[in-house]
Amino acid sequence: MRIKRKEQNQMCRSLDLAREVQQSLLPSSVPEVAGLDIAGKSTYREKTGGDYYDFLNFKNGSSKRVDIIIGDVAGHGLPSALLMITARALIRLRSSLPGSISDIVTDVNHHLSIDTGESGRFMTLFYLSIDLVNRSIKWVRAGHEPAILYNPYDDSFQELIGPGIPLGVDQAGQFEECQKMGLAKGQIIVLNTDGIRETRNSRDEMFGNESICEIIRQKKDAVADEIMNAILEERYNFQSNSNPEDDFTIVVIKVNDDLYRNKMIPQDFMRKIPNTPLKTIEALTRIIKRRQKNLFEFVRLQERRR
């Protein structure tokens, strides 16, 4: 009896250590990227879990691109946590090398499939890359929940879908890259794992994407952290305060004013026309910004017609 209790205590200490290691691998803070307001959070059903999110390719305050990754390993507990840690290492290593995000996900899948073998374990992934200069987004979806894009100008929602099977299923799997132009002020992107959408209440009703979209609409003027917390709070209330049945992770990205400041005006604009009156420069600036706005509206119109 005493030996069994000792083994249980050792197992608890091992799980606590594993939890500490895994938590240290999740982002300790969100990146400060001019033009974007970002929030993110992971919560595990057990001490360890298979959910994962990360931020890559950014330098605080001066980023031209930021990559946001969210993933979900099948199952719970320590086995899922170990596969998540492996995937994180592969993604970070491969993303530091040249290549498109489709190349990154394809190569990570190849190596992860070798590790999973015939175990039946797999991982879904959504890899999002935001180009702040071209105001565009690219993404690769590997069997994961589609991200949600909200446009406050016409109160519309778009799911960022795309082809792709989960990682670890087919070593020879190829992954395609999708793209969308015209990222605009006020737009909101939400990435999450199925632990949020598939939450069920005592009547076996599912929380669903409709609830997430309605909260985004209601909180469209709020900061990213407030939007995220509103979704999590509503999910908690929906579940009648019972313990979660699954791990869940969420990342919220909101485009703010900074993305558009001086992007259409060359930095040496003032030096090239030193004798131009200040009022003329201000007038030209207003014209440029107005044309920029018209361009964004034209891009959105063309996308709706497709």
C-alpha cells in the first residue's frame, strides 16, 4: 500500500513537472505589433494537453509580418502534450528557414508523420501569416477549425477555409496556401480549437460558431483581450460552470489604426520636396489616404462579387 502511494506521488510530481515545462513553451505574452491588437489563451482539461498556439517572425514594434499558429493534438494528457512539444519544435525550426508557409507545413507534416508512425495520433493545425506592408493574409489549414474573419463595414463573417488533412496522417501529404487581400481597420480574426465550438450544456446543445460570431459582433469596438474574454466567459456560462470536456485555445487578432499610418507615403517624401508649403503636403497626404480607402473598398467589392 505504501509503495503504491509512493508511486502515485511520483506520478503526480512528474505530471506537475510536465505541466510546468509545457506551460513554459506557450507564449508568456502577446507580441506588440504596430497595426495589430492580439490576445491568446490555452486551457487544458488535465494538467497537460495537446492544444498549442504560437507567434513567430515578429520584432516588437517594427514588424512587417507576423505568423500565428494554432494546433490541436488528438486526445488529452501527457501523450498529447509530448506530440505537441515535438510539433512546436519542428514548426519553429522549419519556419526559420526559407520557404512559403505551405512549404513549412508540408515539411513539418513529413517529419511529424515519421514520429507518429502507426500510432494513430495526429494533430490539426492552422498557420496564419499576416503581411502588414501589403495588408494581406495567407493561411494553411491542416484539418483544423476554419478561422473566422469579421468585417465591421458590412457586418459580414467569412470562414478561412482551405484544403488539407491533419498532420501526421500521410507522410507524403501536400498542403496548399490560401490568400486574401485588403486587410482593413476594424477587421477581427479569431482562431480557436474545437474545444470552444463543441462545448455542450446540460441539454446536450452545442455552443457552436454562431455564438462566437454573435459575441464578436457585439464586441466589435472592444480590444482583442476583451473580445477573447467575452467568448470564454460566455462559453463558461453556457456549460453551466461544469468542468471542460476538452482542451481549448483561442487567439483574437484585431486590425487597428496603426496599420495605415504613412503606409502609402514614402519616408523620404518631405526630403524630396523641401520647398513645398506644409498645407500642400497635408492636402496631398489627405488625397493619398482617400485613394487608399477607395482602393480597399474596391477590393472588398470585387471579393463579394466572386
